Amino acid sequence: MDGDALSVRHLTKRFGGAKALDDVSLSVRRGEVHGLLGSNGSGKSTLIKILSGFHAPERGGEVALYGQDVPLPVTGPTARALGLAFVHQNLGLIPSLSVAENFHVRRLATETDWQLSWREMNRTAADAFARFDLSLDPEAPVAQLSAVEQALLAIVRAAEELTTGSPERASRPGVLVLDEPTPFLPRSGVDQLFRLVRQCTRSGASVIFVSHDIDEVRAITDRATILRDGKVAGTVQTADTPHETFVELIVGRRLEAYAGRAKPPAQGKPLAVVDGFAAPGIPPLSLALKEGEIVGLTGLIGSGFDALPARLFGARPGTTGTLTLPGKALDLSSLTPQGAIAEKIAFLPADRMGEAGVGSLPVGDNVCLPVFERLRQRFGLTSGGINRHAGVLGAAADVRPNRPELPLASLSGGNAQKAVLAKWLQTEPRLLLLDEPTQGVDVGARQQIWDALDRASASGAAILIASTDYEQLAALCHRVLIFAGGTVKAELSGASLSKDAIAEAAFGANRRAA
């Protein structure tokens, strides 16, 4: 179509005998923000990797930019020359370099020192930031930038690539692909990113916004394409499409309303009592959890709510206070993860591959790590025994594919998260500590994780969840504690506990703290 900036026709990609993409076609109009959604494993990443030149499609597929066919497999330089730019989730920034050096990183890689003018590089970077109403110091080390500032730097760098290097760019302003840019950003950072996206489209560029978050897609996009099992499940006008329709297209069926909403106050006996907890930047605080109670911790980034889970597990130094469980008082200043595990405390960190699991190791080794002693046979541990046990857990948790011999990193985000959660739930913890348990997880896997946590709660476990996902906290928790300035500023429960109420309390507490 004449109005299309990008046209994808009949793309298919096989890995072995399986089709990751199956005859996928879609179009992105000029000046449009186009959403791309789907469950983990739906084909989103494969499509983006074909467009960026990482994968080659099967014969018969076609890609066109502004009506001009793109030779396949595409190369990175060809994609840039034709007007495709990418911002991937890892951003591609070098922390040890300055903002300006990262902005001009391609020049650094291709030009010698004598060709470079550091004054000119700083000036052109500052000029670009000014065009997008950003205040970034070109000479500041990227390592000192916030997560929001790093994301904005990567997007401006990619957007500037679309406007330089070709006299044709006035009529071909380009397509910017943002691949999951928001999972690690606070709400205020998402809003700032959205403003930047709209500035890009006002210049005539088009944006492909890849996300798991239906609400974000509905807020920022004009149209959206949903992939399911490698095929296009539908393309919709975002403004006319309710949340429930997105869910049905993503998972292929109507999901029943989550049964865990509007929980009454927990009725169990006191199970975990935290007294005098303190850490760097966190003044002393105390809280108690009952048997079967799910308590949420939230606030704006930097408010201190996320300090508790790791420190109550003994995984961070500089903690003081006491954690009392039935029959045992634990000194937090000397508690270690080994000691916590011995007391049936479990902790699932937010960093799925860096701390919660080891991506290069098999799923079986990751899942069985806490119970190796239990699996030890006369002649020690065997891979067969590990894989059999992990296979049973994987089937119960609906990990797909349920192949314990595969590296954990080969699983999609949702399936890897189900696996590492199953690792700890098998220990039947008395106290389960979670940090952002569904970050970067698709809607289907997310509900399965919620259900698993509800079952753990019903069995008597006390659960503490640190999260910036207000919908998740409203759905799961009996109580939610709102942090600002390292202290609890508000508590919500019962009828007063909702996604909107949590957001209002978090931002309100931050204003009062300031």
C-alpha cells in the first residue's frame, strides 16, 4: 500500500521441524505507532530478528520499506540504509563510555582518533537531545544514568540514525523498532518514553512497539498485530479494542476473571515477624505476616520497597534487625542464604538469568538445585535422576518445552519464570520472598504464576512480593504497603485495594516524602 512505511508479506521461519513464524504478513503505516504483542514463543522475537538481519526467513517471504523491496536475508547496514533502526531490551549501551561516546558509537568504531572532534561530538549529541526535549549531559558516564535516561538515550540514538546519511530521508523518515523497552522502567519513565515516541511519529517516522503489556499498547499505539503460535491472530484498531479482546487474541481463548481478587483479611496465625529491620537508606521498620497471607511492597523506584526480599533472605550485606519464625529468631546481620533455606525461606530475585537461575545450565540443574541432597543416590547425583525429577515439576508447572536437558536461557521468559518458581515451591517454604515475579512475562504465564502463588498461600506459606506491577499486587495481595523515602507511608487492604488506589497512594506518598 502507498501509505505503508513497512510491509511484511508471507514470512515463514523454521527451526528444525517447528515453525516459529508461519506465513506472517503485516503492514506499518507512515507516522503510525504499531503494537506487536503475543505470548512468549509466539514469534515476536523471530520476526524482529529477521527484520534486523539476525535470522534469514524461508524462501517466498518479502519485506518492503516505503515500497522498495528489501533483499533477504537483510544485513544490519542495509536495514539502516533503508530506514530501519532498532532498540533492543539490552539497549546496546557501553556503561564505561560517556553519553556522547555512546551516541556516536558507530563513528568510534569506524573513524580514527584524529578524525574525531570531541567538542563537535558533544555538541551534536546535545543538539539531538534538545530536539527531543531531553536534558542529558553528553560528558556524563552512561553508568551514572538512571534506567529511564539510558532507555531514552538509546531511543534518541536510533531515531537520529533514521535522519542522517541519506538525502532520501525527507520522504522516507524510517521505522523505529522498540523491542520491549519498558519492563524495567517506573511509571513516570514509561510516560516520558511515550512522549519521546510521539515526537518521533510527529516527524513522520513510524514506530513498532513490541510489548507484553496490553495497557501500554492500548495507551501508545494506533494499531496492533497479535501473534499466536507463529501466526497472525489478528490486527486491530487499538482505540476500538477492549483489554479482554487483546487477551483472547493472545492466548486463543477467553480467560476467566482471576479468582484471587478482593481478598478478605488473612485469618492465619502470625508466622513471620520482622522487627527493627534496617539497611543503608532504609530506617528501622517492622512488619508481620500471617500464615497464608500475601503482602505486597511497592512505591516509586528508589523508595526502598525492593530492599526487603533479598535482605530477609540474607543475600545482601548491611542488614540489621530480627526475623522471627515459629520457634526461631534469626539475626538478619548474620543470616546467610544457606541459613535461610534451612529455615524454609525461599527467595526469587527479579533478575531471572543473573540471580534467579543460571541461563547456561540445563533446566534440570536449575530446578533441582535446592534438593540435590534429596536426589542423591548411592553413587551420587545422576543426570537421569535430575531430569526425571525436573520433568515432573515442569509438567506440573506447565513449562514448555518440558525438556530438562535444555539450557534455561533457551526457554521463553514466561516458561523460565515458571521453572525457577517451581524450583522454590517444591521446598514448601514457610516464607516465600519475591521480587517482580512476573516482570517480562506474557499474560497466560502470568496468570499461571498467580495461581501457583495462590496455591502456596492456601497451603499456609506467608508470601512477600516487591513489585511495581500495581495490577498484580491488587489481584494477589491481602495487604499492600506503600513506601516512600525508605519508610511505609500507607497500607491498603480489602475494598480499598485496587490498581488505581495503589498508583494514587504511591505517587501521593512520594509527593509527601519530597
